[in-house]
Amino acid sequence: YTQAKVKVSENKFMEEVREEIIQMGFQVAALSDTIEQANKIFRAIQIILAIFGLIALVVAAIGMFNTMTIALLERINEIGVMKAIGASKKDIARLFLGEAVIMGFLGGVGGIVVGFLVSWLFNGGINLLAKSLGGQSIDLFYTPFWFIFVIVFLSTLVGLITGLFPAKKASKLKPLDALRYK
């Protein structure tokens, strides 16, 4: 015989049986080795995608900071009016922080919706191709619920952090200086 298939009753015996077969002078190839190699490849892809995600998060944070700073510059007169009629520093800071947090939260939710839509379309295309070639349909993407909560939390946190400086700067404006600003 040129080949032999050996099945083990439980996975815990796999390495033990493998070692015995190798000691007999045979080569061993197991399906678990192939699965392990595929998992390594998928882990590498996940790491690469995580790096792209972090870069996108940094770019989004810069964009949010820029948006909040521009919002501050465009609303200096409004801040002066609010302070003149009795708004406190905390009220102004809360206004800007609230806007930043809402922007971050909605950005995270929007990203999740777009991600689900793209994965659904991609999955549909792959499954349509598989069925037309006689294969089975499969789900390629899996998103755990904890991941969704982490994304929403991180995007909200980034919104909060990027809103801190503009909120602090807006709260420290003097009413007369803000009303004179053009």
C-alpha cells in the first residue's frame, strides 16, 4: 500500500498516534495540520485588517478634532451670546462634548452598519458563485456581539477625547471677546 488512513477516537490522542506512526518510519499528514495553517493565515489577515482599522480610527479622530475646532471657530459669536445671557462654562463645555460624543457614537454605529452591509453583499456574491459552480453556500463573516460593543465604545471614546480641547477652549472664551469676534 502507498497510503493508509488512520482515525483516532478523540483529538487528545492525535499527537500520541502521530508520534507512533512517525517512529514506524511513515510520513504523517493530518487534516488538523491544514486547519492550523489556514488559521495562521486568517490570524495574519486579521492583524493586517486591525492595523488598517487603527489607521482609520486615527484618521477619523483627526477629522473629528478638525470638525469640532471649525465648529468652535464658526460659533464664537453664538458662544458669546450664550454667555451673555447666563450660560456657564460647564454649559458651553457640555454642549461641545455632547456634540463630539454624539458624532463619535453615530460614526461607530454607521461604520458597523456599513460593515454588515458590505459583508452581506460579499457573502451573497460568494454564495451565488458557489451555487452556480455546484458548491455549498457558507457564511464567510462572523461578528461577535462583544466586538460591536467595543467598536461603539471606542468610537464614542474617540469622540469624547477629540471634543475635550475645543470644549475647554469654548468654555474659556470671554463674552465680550466672543461677541466682537468676526
